[in-house]
Amino acid sequence: MRRLLNARPRGGGRLLLGLLPIAILILLYLVASQARHAENPRDKILPTPAAMAESMEIMALQKDPRTGEIPLAADTKASLTRLGIAVGAAAATTLVLGLSIGLLPYARAGLGPLVATISVIPPIAVLPILFIVFGLGETAKIVLIFVGITPFMVRDLASHVAAIPEEQIVKAQTLGASTWLVALQVALPQAMPRLIDSVRFSLGPAWVFLISAEAIASDVGLGYRIFLVRRYLAMDIILPYVAWISLLAVIIDLALLTWSRTAFRWAHAPGGRR
Amino acid sequence: MTPVLSFRNVWVEYGDHVVLEKVSLDVAPGAFVSIVGPSGAGKSTFLRLALGQEAPSRGEILLDGAPIPAEPGPDRGVVFQRYSVFPHMTVLQNVMFGARCDQAPLTGLLMGADRRQAKAEAVAILEQVGLSAALKAFPRALSGGMQQRLAIAQALITKPRILLLDEPFGALDPGVRLDMHELITGLWREHGLTILMVTHDIKEAFKLGTRVIAVDKRRHDPHAPKRYGSTAVYDFPLDDKQKTAIPREIAALGARD
């Protein structure tokens, strides 16, 4: 008998094994929902799939007579815009700061402690400050996400750039590269796959900050909607919205991974762990 | 003839720790100088000094009679034991990097005729080192020996005044190492290179070099091991006959390693 350590699932079996826990959870939900509805046909806590489909038809296909927009589409657009601007700005800032701190001893001495200090501040704690400074509009929400994820990303990228072997940096200089060319041609391309990874990991916290900000002050957005309908115990809307947010997160993650694999082929071992 | 590289009474000290003391050395044009010595004797410090990665505490280092710049530059090429090539560039891009830095200091990108010429030169040198079949491969797809061939081709493209080799074949299998010895000797003759090689392999040092310099401490105080630094304790100019026999005092140095 082989040790359990060495037994590996293969091919279809592996896929099936991965789907099994998900199927069990869905089944458990259906059974529980059925049981509650048997007791009370108007139960709101565990809505049936039919009820969820009915509510989502209103949210996803019909225009809100007040705003003239489809709620799900408007919420998705607003949330993704906020997320996109914030994460884009965070990535751009990270590239500039991470490369500088990773490559230049003067930048490391000057900015390292500041970034380290900022990164220990809990972002939600500064949300009131952001609302006071930037008002309750879009800016405060975008800044919250930016403040929440940038320091971590900068530190991660800076340490990755600083870990480029010194041999490479010296070699580049013996081939005539200036500081600028070392940054542009040696460090930047090697930083990109790591930055994409870092964005992928930061998207989790970014969603948390987005939904928190939308829950507190907003009039449109995925987070705003689920906190709004919470007042009516509308689980038939909340659950599909959560599923939709998860689906968006998975799609964004896969898109980033695919980009990294195609544009930075050298960084991904064929069939390797990354 | 002005030596390509000279060390004039060079000392390297970190506080009380003396690494090198009183090192004076001239490298003549066209010489292949091997530096050998036990681990920790400061062999690599020679290369760091020549590269400008480190400055001597006392004394001076001259390149073609002028003080060397205090940082690495295209006049001194280098091949390290590892990590000498850029993992994100193909073989061809790695070799063209020197031309790109030289001719496109702003973007690092070449266009049109410049690009074609740089590419032709790179392809020619890659052919000499035996990599013409792998132009589009990334370094991770190459064996250790092939990566070192690439690193050498990359260093030669800028036509450095002196080529510095830091244990260049130390991580290779014995068979591959022999191939590399042939390659570097051929390139040295063909391009009229001046080479300074640091190695811990004494046989290799004698086989390849036209001159072997052994680095070790002349004096040793067991109560203060850092008090005295290393210097060039033996300096053998070699002709072809001598290349077969390794002097006994040098062999003893290797046995201590």
C-alpha cells in the first residue's frame, strides 16, 4: 500500500474531487432551504433557487423606473470602475516606488521607513479621514482602496527587485547600461510578473475596502446594493449578488494570470509550479 | 607597453579586518592571468576592485594608465559563476543588450539599420560560442554550460579592454568544463583578449593562464586571524612547457583549500 503522501489524483478524477465539496455545500443548502420552507412557506433567510431567479430577473433584466437603469448593470459598472481606477493607480504607483526602492540605495533610505510605517495603518481606520477630506463622492472610495493595497504592493515589489542577483545588475553596467536602462530593461521586465501576482493577491483586500466604502456612503454599487436590501432581509438578492461578485473576482484573476503567462512566458516554467 | 590593468600597492581593509595588503600587479595586454588561492583569501576581492564594485582603502588601480572609474563600465567585461545572463531576454536579446545600451541610451530599443547590424554582430558571436541554434531560447531552457557560453558572448560584444572571469566554470560538469576551456582559449587567441580569471581550480589556472598568481596570507597571527591580509605570494609567468607541471608550493596551497 502506497503512503497517502504519494497518492495523486489524476485527470478527470482530480476535477471531480474538486467539484465534490462544492456540490455537497449546494446540496446542503437546498436541503436546509427545503426544510425551512416546509415549515414556513414565506421564509426569507434561505430562499429557494426559484425565488432567487425571480428576484434577479428584476435586478438584472428590468430597468429601475426611478433611475432608468438596470440595477445589476449599474452596480457592476460603478463598482468595477472604482476598483479599476484604484487598482490601476496602485499598480502604477507600485511600479515607480517599488523599482526606485528596490534599485536605488538613496530611495530605499529615504522612502523605505515611510512605506513601512504607512503599511501598518489599518486602512479602514483612516476611512473617516478620507470622507472628511474627499467628501462622500467617488474619490474617497477610490482612495480607500488605493491606501489599503498600495503599501503592501510597494514593499513586495521593492523586495523582489532588490532580490535580483547583483551579478545581473553589475553585468548590465559592464554592458554600458545607465541607471535608467537598468531600471527600464533589466528590472522592469522582471518586476512585471511579480506585480501582476501582487495585484492578484491584492484584489481580495481591494474588494473588501470597496464594499466597505460602498456600504457606508454610496448610492450605487454592488456593496451598496447588498447592504441596502439587507434591511428587508432580502437574501434572495444578497446571495446572487455575492455569487456575482465572486464570479467577477475569479474572471479578473484568470485574466491577469493569462496575461502574465502569455506576455511573460520566461517567468513561467513549462508545467512548473507557477 | 602600458599594462591594461595595474594594481599599485593596493590595500583593502574593513576596520581591523585586512583582506588584501600591499598588492601590486600589472596585467600586460594579451595576457591570460589566473588568480588562485584558498577560499576566503580574497580572490574575488580582486575582481570586485577591478570592476569598481569596491574601492581600495589605500593604493590605486589603473586601467590603461588612468585611474579606473569607481563603478562598472563597458571597458571591463565580466562573466560570473552564475546569474550573468538576463532571464527575461532570449539568447539573441541578451547578446544585443550591449549594442542597445550603447546606441539607444533612452529607450534601449534599436530600429532599422542599427538593429540589423547589431543583430548580425550578435549572431556572428553566438555562432563562435556555438549557440546559433538557440537564438530564440530563454536562458532557463539552456544548460549551465550553454548559459556560460551566452554570458561570454554577451560580454565580448562590447569589446572590453579586459575580460574578468569569476569562477566562470566552477558550477559545470567536468566534461563541459573541458569544452569551455577550449572555447575560452580559442576566443582569447582569436579576439586578442586580455583576461583576468579567478578560480579555485589550480589545474585550470595553469592550463589556461599565461601567468598564474597565487593569493594567500604571508603572515598569520593565530590570535588575530584578521590582522594580516592576503597578497600575491607567487607569480608565475608560464610558457607552454611549464604548463604541464604545477609547482609544488602552489599544489600545497590547493591542498589546504
